[in-house]
Amino acid sequence: MRRQIFLFSVLILSLSLPAAKAQTKVADDALKRAVSLCDYGHWIEARQELLRLRERLSSVEDREQIERVDYYLARCEDELQMEGAEARLRRFLAENGGSSFANDVQYELGDHYCMLGDDAMAEQELRKVDYNMLSPQQRDRYDLRMGYMTFMRGDYDESERYFSRIVPNSEYADHATYYKSYMAYARGELAEARRGFESLRESRIYADLMPFYVMQIDFKGGDYRAVVANGDALMQRTTPEQTLQINRMMAESWFQLQDYAAAVKYLRAFRSAGGEMGRVENYIMGYALYRQTLYAEALPYLREACGKDDLLTQNASYHLADCYLRANDKTNAMHSFAMASSAAFDKAIAEDALFNYGKLQYELGGGHFNEAINVLSRYMALYPRSERLAEVRKLLVAAYYNSHNYAEAYDAIKSMPEPDGEVLLALQKIAYFNGLEAFAEGDLQRAEGSLSESLAVGSNAQYSALASFWLGEIAYAKGDSGVALQRYRSYVARAPRSSREYAMALYNMGYCYFNDGDMAAAGKAFDDYLAVRPTRDGYFADALSRRGDAYYSEREFERAIECYNRAMAVDVPQRYYAEYQRAITLGVQNRRQDKIAALRSIVGADRGDYVDDATYELGRTYIAEENYSEGVRVLEQFVAEYPNSTLAADALSNLGLAYLNLGQRDKALEYYDRVVSLSPQSSQSKGALDGIRDIYMARGDADGYFNYAERRGVETNLSEMARDSMSYAAAQKLYLDGKTREAAVSLKNYLGNYPKGYYRQDALFFLGDCQVREGEEDAAITTLKELAAQGKTQYSERVLDKLSAMCYERERYAEAADAYRQLYDEASTEAAKTNAATGYVASTLKVASDDDIVRMADEVERMSAASDVARRKARYAKASVLDRRGDEAAAMAIYKTLSAETRSAEGAEARYRLIKAEFDARNYDRAENMVYEFSDSNTPQNYWLAKAFILLGDIYMAREDAFQARATYQSVVDGYSPADDGIVDEAKAKIAKME
């Protein structure tokens, strides 16, 4: 049985072998047919054959054939660009990584991405290919692909390596030659490029392009004759795009050959066909028209050619300037010469342009930033051997004289080497006006330096005399009457009597003598002033009053009253002092009723700064006349209306005395008590306590007095009170004798021994003064702060005035701010309040927080006596805080208010910020007009004006007016100084960014 089975199996096997061989042959034949179809590009039929074959193959027994079938299927689907082609190629690589077909499939995958236009993926996959395993045809195609992709990303060296491997007889040889020639052209290897392009004249693919490329090589190589010889014919058989470029090359070629009419003809054709007129094209057109004397037509083209700082701008702007001059447009001619004046390019053009730039700038007024001075000075420095030097120097001196920007002109003239007599004469004038400007700004140190320099030049008698006058003003402001008198006398000796300063010098001399106590000399000076200045104004009235004061001091009371009467007749605020002083003088003459009538007139009119003084003096006069009832009525009115007056304690003391004489001891006690409450450690308090003691003693109520004294915390021991008085009197005598060091020791002892002494306020005041005189400023500040903390005293205003100034000078700004703020409320005159407000603002801004600044600014708004300067600085500081906090609307509202005045730095910056806001909102017309308004305001704040002009340049750039933008930036570069605060660099950066 087993044998039968074995024989049967053998029989079966022998019968199946011929069948298997027949099946394999069928598969081989099918695969050969499919491969043949692939070789002939019949990809659809090949794919169908391969798919049928793939179904018949066994995954176990036909693995080698399956691998080949899958390879060709992947190729078919790739060639047919079927949706799953990429996936089949990647699947083959994943499943058959070691296959002999893997490198070909990797190649096909890279080629697949090339066909899709995905160069990044194509290059990534192709770089995985083993180049040496590719067929010659595949290698050429590989090099074409890689050469093109590296060419497109600009790697010409690698691209050249790939294209150079393509053999001359390759089907891709023409492509390789084209790209290699193009790269040679791009590298400037024109001969090599020409050889390559010439070899392609018979190319089926590139033949039509070659004449155009060869023309480009001729053009780039400067063979303009060849370009114009072939251009017209070539345009007859080429594309519109190439025709456009040929017209452009023909225009420039004729331009280079100096046939300007032909250049214009072809450039117009280029523009008509849609060619873009860039800077070079505009220059060619503009210069060609210019050379044909068609200046008006040339102008807009040359203007468009101007831009960044380069040779093209220099040439275009230089000829543009001539066009503008011929059109009598000096302003734009000046701007054009400015652009052409850069010495970095054509030096001959630069020199001539710089000269004409400076000359025109002078003729047109000198510029916004003293450009005429700066440009002409630069010309002299750059071209010291120029034959135009004498003319330039003459223009420069004239520019100095005409300048109104004195600080800038001063800096410029000081930098001029070896100034001659004319330049020194200009320096004297400029230094004088620079000093005046600094004086007006409150910068006395800079003013003194400039005026002294003007005086030292001494070339012009008028300016020498005027400098002496203003140096006198500075000395007077510093409290140096001796120097001031010397300066005023020097001025008066040289100045004409008709000048305003002559009269003011006499007036100020009068005050110098007056303050020094030389009343005879003061009177003469005021008489001289009144003789030369009859104008009935505030100075006139004040001079009459001071003349009256001089007579008063010499006890010539009738003549004093005569002067006061004349001053009273002038309807100015200064009349009120004369009214009051006349009343006082009447009292000195013992004309009590006339004095009372005069004082009642002042009080009844209720006008001027002396109503409070007159009210107090009237009440005091009634009491002196023993008219106690009227005295009480007037003084009670006074303390009610002026409770914070420095005379309040005296008025209360007088009321106590008056009621005591009227027999109303309770009322007297009430007013004496108010003195003690108001000023407990003062001489007035001591007098009031004496009165209180007398009242209690008159009642026989000693215990009542002691209880009162205990309640008030005052000394009742009479011997102790006597020692208090004697100790203070001894210290006071040393002080009055001028022995400040010894007085300070004695006053300190008194204050230490009598902490509740009756004369503590007086002692503190005198001690503070001694410490100031001895230079012990920190100690003086401590003393004066203690006295200021005592509240309202007869010394309050004087103490706070000194304390605030000393704290500020010692840079103790927080304490200074507190003192100035208190001083404003204590000050008795409008001028003193104004000074206090100014100090309060200045001190606060030194150290305060944002919250403190806002609080200060709001307080200053409520100060009616604050100066415009103080109010402006406070508002500006508040606006800056609001800006930092992001409250732009509130800040802009303040800037708008500040911008009405542009002579100050705050007002000028505010104006700039408003302009910037309009620019940011793209309101260019409004912003432009605001810049011009800012310029016309003659602001001396050049920093902010320059910022505005840079913004104006930006406006022109936004409008695509490159010429005006460049001209505007250039005016800042050439005219603005100093050169190291960022403005000039900003303008230069704007120019550098221009195309």
C-alpha cells in the first residue's frame, strides 16, 4: 500500500513539472512585453499588462518577479502622474530597501517631486540617489534637475558643477549651455557668456532668444554701436517683453553715444509700452532733454531721479538746479544744489554746488537753522584755496549780521578759524543778541558770558555800550550794586540820551544808590531819569515815588509830598504806593487829620496793594489820637479782613490797648489773649501778657492771672521773666552791633535756657541771620525751619523767602518746595507770590513723584499770581505724566494750550507733539501746514523745529515726493547743530533709506 502511494506521488510530480515551466515562461513573456511597452512610453498599456501579471504571481514562489513588476508599476504610475504614484514609490523603497531597483526608484521619487514643482522635496530626495549607479541618460537628467534647482536658489558654483557634467551629445546639452552662459553673464564674464549664447543660435529650443541675449551682452559690455545697429531689426521679430527691454537699451545706448534726441525717442517708446521709469531712466530722459535746452521738460524727470546720497542724485540735482534757476525758482534751485554738494562723488560738481547752495541760502534769508552760515563756513573749510573765498567770506559776514538764531550763529562764528575784523564785528553783534536771549530765558550765567564777550570785542561802540547796560542788569539781579553801578555809568557815558536803555540805566542807578542808602545820589539819578523819560507809565510813577522817598529820608517832607502827588496823578498801579507813603509823610509832619483823611481815602477806594497797610495805619493813628472807638472799629475791620497779615498780632495788641482805655477790660483781655494764641513766643506776646497781668492785678485777682499763665504754659516768675528779657536783650545787642559770631552763641544760649521764652521767635530769626552771614547754611536752614513751624509771625514771609532759596541752593528740593508753597500764601505782594510760585514749580520738578507733579500743577492753575513761565512748566510736566500713564487725550489737550507759545522748550515740544499726532492720523495736509506755522513762529527751539522738519520730510515720502523729502532732510543735515544730539544722524538715516 505504501509503495502504491509513493508511486502515485512521483507520477503526479512528473506530470506537474512541464506545466510549471510553461507557466513561468508565460510570466516572463508578459513581463518582457510590459518592459517593452515602458521603453516605448506606452505607460497605460504597460501598466495594464503589469497589473494582470501581478495577479497571477505567487507571493511565495515569484518574489523576484513581483519585485520587478512592482518597480515597473511604480514607474508607470509616476509617468502617468497618478494620484497614488508617490505612495507606491515610497512603499517600494520601504518594502525593498535592498533591491537593485531601489536607487532607480529613489531617483524616480526625486523626479516625481520635480514634476510637481516641489523643488525642496525634489532636491532632498535626489541627494539620496547614488549618482554612480544611474544610467547615462538618468545621470544627464539628474544633473539637469539638480543644476536647475541650485541655479534657482542662486548657488551658481554648485549649479555650474551639475551642468558641466552633461555631455555635449546629450539631449539636455542645450539646456546646460544656456544656464552656464547665463551664469557667466551674471558674473560679468561676458566673453564666456557670448560664446555660449552664440553656440545656441541654431538650437531648436533657444535660437529665437539668442540675438536678444547677445544684445544684452553688447549693452553690458559697452558696445553701444552694436546695440543701436541691431536693435530696430531685432524688435521686428521678438516678443513684446523683449521689445520693451530693447527700447530701454537703445535709449541708453544713444544716450551714451550723445545722440540725445534718439535717446528721448526710444525712452518714450519704452515708457509708452509700460516700462517703469526708475531713477536711472528719469535721469537719462531729463539729462537728454536738458542737453537739448528743453529745460522745462527736463525738470520733472531730473527731479524724479533725485533720491539717496549717491552719484546719480548729485548729477541729476546739479542740472536740476540750473533748470530751476532758469525758471527763476531760487528755492528749489537751492534745494537741488544742496543735494549736489556732497564731496564724496564728483568733487568739481560738489564745490560749485556748495558755493551756490550757500549763496542762494543767504539770498533767501539764511534758512531755518542758519544753513547759510553753516554752508558758507563749510565751503571755507573745505576749499581754503578757492578763488571764490573772498566772495564767500563777504556773504558769510552778511549772513552773521542777518541771523536771528543767535545761539546757533554764535556757535558757528566761534568755530571760524582766524576771524578778521569784519567777522569780529559780526561776533560782537551776535554775542550781544545771544546774551539778550539768554537773559530773557533767565540764564544769567550764559547771558553774562556772551555779553562780556561782546563787550571785549569792542569793535562797535553801540553794542559795547548796550552790553555794559545789560551786564549792569545782571549784576543788579545778583544783588551786586557796586558792579551794576559801574556798568550803568559806563553805558550812560557812551550812549545817546534818546535811547530807551539810557533812561533805564538812570532809573536802575537810582535804585542802586537807594538800596545802598545813598539817598542824595539816588535822588539825582531819579531826577535825571524823569528828565529824559517823560512818558507817564509805571516806571515814571515809581521813579517819582522813589524820589519822594529820597526827600523823605532827608526830611524834606514837603518836597516828598510833591513827588507823591505827581506819582498819584499817573493812572498806573504804582500810584497806590505813593498814596500810602504820602499819608505816612503827612503823619510825620504832625498833620494828623490830613493823614487820617488820606488813609480813609485809600481804604474807601479799596484798590491796590496797600489797602491792608492803610487800614492798619488808620486804626493805629486813631488810637494814637486817643480816638479809641474809631480805632477799635477800623482795627476790628482789619483783623476780620486780613487775619493772615503779618500785622495781625500788632493790630490785636492795639485792640487790647484801645479796649483797656475804653474801660472794657473783658474785651481787652480777649484781644490780648488772641495775641498770645496767635504768636505765643514773640515780643507782641510778651507785651500782651503784661497787659493781661495788669488787668488781673487791677481786679485784685492774682490767682486768676497765675491760672491763666499756667493754662497758657507761660512763665509767671517775675524774676525769671526779667532774666528772660535781659538774656535776650544782651544777645540782641551783639546782633545789632554786627558781632554775628558772638551773637549766634548768645542767641543759642537764650534758646536753650528759655525754650518757652517770650522772644523765641525774634531769637530764632536773628540766629538764622547770623548763621547765614557766617556761611553756616545747613544750621541756618534748621533754625529757619523751626521758626517757620511757629505759624504766622511777623517774620513769616522773610523766613520762608530765605529758607526756600537756601534749600533750593543746597539741593534740598523737597524742603524747598514746601517752603515756596507756604511762601506763596504768606507773600504780601504780587511779585513775591510770583517768585514763590516759580520756586515751587522748579523745586517740585526736581524730585517729585508723578502724583506730586499732577497735584502741584493743579495748585499752580489756581495761583493767580503764578508767572506764565511757572504755569507753562507745570502744565508741561503734568502733560508728560498723563502721556506716560496713557491718557493721551488729556495730555494732548494740555499740549494744545502750551503750543500757543513756541519760544519756550515746553511750547515748542507741545507744538511738535500736535504735529506728530496729525501725521500719525495721516492728516498730511494739516500736519504740513502746522510745520510751516511752527517755522514762521520764529521759535529759538531748534531741536523741536528740526524734529518737525524731519516729520515734514516723512510727509513728502508718504506722498512719494522724493525730491522734497530729500531736500527737507538735507536742510536739517546742513543747517542743524549741534551734530551730536541725534537729530543730524536721524536725518542722515532717512536719506540713506531712500531708493
